[in-house]
Amino acid sequence: MNTTRRTFLKTGTLAIAGAAVLPKNIFAAPMPAKMVGVQLYSVRDDMNKDPLGSLKKLADMGYVYLEHASYTNRKFYGFSATEFKKILDDLGLKMVSGHTVMGPQHWDDTKKDFTDAWKYTLEDAAVLQQKYVISPWMDESMRNTYDNLKRYLDVFNKCGELCIKSGMKYGYHNHDFEFSQRLNNEQVFDIMMMNIDPKLVVMQLDIGNMYNAGAKALDIVKKYPGRFENIHVKDEIKSSGGESEYESTILGEGVISCKEVVDLATKIGGTTCYIIEQESYQNKTPMDCVKEDLAIMKKWGY
């Protein structure tokens, strides 16, 4: 894999813009009980080369729900929010969720308010009628001390309040450091779960990422029942090289008990949104992988 998800998130940027007025995000129809989607980072090279053709291929596979991983200069994969919404509508696709990193630069501590850039991020997400706005990374400066982490978790809750005003939910997506890093002798993930308000902030549990830190999704779902309405469905195998010991693979072919985790999350975790993500492909094409992953989820009854 040429670009790791971790590196991609660390180097991603957002535009700085003027003050924004957030629109109400009213869905044309109620969300179904279960939504199975795909994280577009899974097919990132395809999306970069040919976003329209790639989206059509995903629609033809049977995908309806998507989660984006590209928002720069107020554009999604090179398109404005209104342009991209029309593309999705024409293909029968829905952007249920989106990954955009919220960093320290998006909170003005002197004004106790979010910056214009972040307000525009939420405005554009509302145009796409996203249900979730997910930050998939936490800058090291936000978690270098216990007090700093708690301060930013309060900002997370404030962002949740802001998202609710636009008919959306704010969320955070874990990697592995949340389970390996400790502050005041407490695991970062536990600090987060104890300080984010579940009425305001969704924890999007990536069931594969944590494995690199020795954590297991089954244990986490049991420890925090009802807290994971949106999850990343991902399997892991020993890495053939790279910065992590494990890399993602076709669902059911790795070391994660994926079906067992998904079933438990559905039963006690409150899960209704299942986002497939595969970042490594073991000599298969990304498109073939996500097609196979969707077929497996359907076979499992999702």
C-alpha cells in the first residue's frame, strides 16, 4: 500500500473560509434499520482517477450507502457539495457518513467557538445529507496530557451539539493508539468513553484497527454496550510489510472474528450502520475486494 490511512489523515488539509450559516439537514426519507456502506478510502486510487466511474461501479455492485474520505477546499473528490450531491442522487447513492479530521486549528479557544473552516465543513456535510460527521484522527497535541485530552473531549461534545442543530451526529473513529496510549495510568479509549456524551458524540468503532494494539472488538463491545451505532467492519492479517504488524483483508479471511463481532454489535452495541473498509488487497484489485466484502456481509444477513 503506497499511502497508509494514518499518513493520509496526518497530511490531509481543510480550507479556511468565512463565517458560515449551517443549514438544517432534513432527510427526504427516514433511515432504514440497517445500513451497509463502504468507506471510499477502500477504493481511493480509483476515486482519484475516475470518481464518477468508480461511484457507478459501486452502485452496480449493490452499494447504496457511502462514507467519504476526501474533503479539501470545500470540495468532495473535486466537486462542490451541491455538485457531488447531484452525482450521488443520479446514481441512487447516499453519503451517510464522512471522514474529515477535526484538529486543534478548528477550535478558537479565545472565542470559545469553532473556526469558520470547521463550520463550513459541517455546512457542506449537511448539503450531502450526511447522518454522521466523523473525525478519523486525533492530533498528538490534543492528547499529549490528560488535561489536554479532556479539554478536547469537551470540544467534541460541543461539536456534537453543533451537528445536532443541522440534523447530523458528530463522531470519532479509532485507530490503535487509543488502546496503547495511557494518560494518568488510564487507557485513552476509556478516557474518551467516560468523557464524551453519548447523546452528542458517536464512537465509530473500527473493529480491525485496534488489533495492532492488542485490543479485541468483542471485549470492547461487551465493555461498552449500546455505544456503537456506527462501526467499521474490517478484518486483519499479518502484514507483508509496512508500519503496522497487521493489515486489512477480505472479511472472514483474517484473525478478527468479524461475523461474531458484527452480530454482537447488532445485538448489544446498538449498531445500525456498518461501513466496510479494506485498505490492503493482497494482489487483488480494490474494486474486487469491496465487491467480495459486500457479498460476504449479505451472506451474513446484513
